[in-house]
Amino acid sequence: MSDEVQFSRGLFADRSRLGNILTILAGLFFYIVCMLLPLVGPAGRTTEHYGLNFVTFVAVLLVASACAMGGLIVKLRTRKEDQSPFPYITAGLASVYLLLLVNLLAGQVSK
């Protein structure tokens, strides 16, 4: 391959790098989600600004889910091309975020 073709593909043309960046972001968001989790728990419901806390938590959770799902999709496509190992950590993060979102919204519907 010539250098011109590789240069024109762009910074994120290497899918493995993009998948790793999205997985790292999803991991960092996990830390933030864990810090925000008490804001929507039983103790957080007694505060007068619970609605704002809930919206903030859902927004952070959706961004984290998007990073995890994007990383998983990119890594699975890369795996199809080069037979790399299954991305267990990325799949685990995506499933944890999905479970958190379902649990949070199911708890809001029932209350």
C-alpha cells in the first residue's frame, strides 16, 4: 500500500483503535455512573431536586451505553475481519449498562 492511501483513510480508520477508545470511555463512564448511582436511590428520592438528579443520571447512563455499544459493534466487526478474540470486557460493560437502564426505568414505571 502506498503512503497516500493510508493517510487518506483518516485517524479512526483503524477500527481496533476506535473500539479500544470507545471501550476505555465506557469504562471511565462506569466510574461516573457508580458515583451518581446514590442520587437516584432510596435516599435520593427524598430530596427536592430528585427530578434533576434522575435526568442527569439517565443522560450519563445513555452516553455510557452508547460508548459501550459502539465499542462492541466496532470490535465485533473487527473480529469478523481478522479473527481477533471475543471482546468480553466490552460486552460486559454493555450488558451492565443495559441492565442498569432497564432496572432504573422499570423501577420508575412501577412507582
